[in-house]
Amino acid sequence: MAGEREIEAVEQWFRRRGLPAVVRGRPTRLLVRTTAAVVFIAVWEVMTALLNVVDGDTDADFDRLIENDLFSPGL
């Protein structure tokens, strides 16, 4: 079985490479590392909401087009 020093060395290796989810304890600078992903998701949500407002309800249009034989001929 691995000794305590070996375990600590492995945990330090993971921490240096930005993998805090696999090590015990509270990772440092977690907010800094996750900010980009949180901002990306927030911007994505705002953009898709704006596109839905501008483009309208596309589900009704999709259903109408799918039922049209000229749009989707039988396979």
C-alpha cells in the first residue's frame, strides 16, 4: 500500500495540473478556474434566449414543416 508521502505527491501532481475534483481538501483558486466556464454558460443562455425572442416559436414551424410531404418525403 502506498505511503502517506506517495499519496501526497500524487495529490500535488493533480493539483498542479488543475484537477481539484480528484484530491481531498478545498482547492485553491477554484473561483478563478471556474469563472470562464460559468461566464460562457451564462452568455450562451442569454444569447439563446435572445435568438428565441427574435426568431419566434420554432417548434410550431417545425411541426408544420415536418407534416408537409414536400418538406420531408416519406422514406
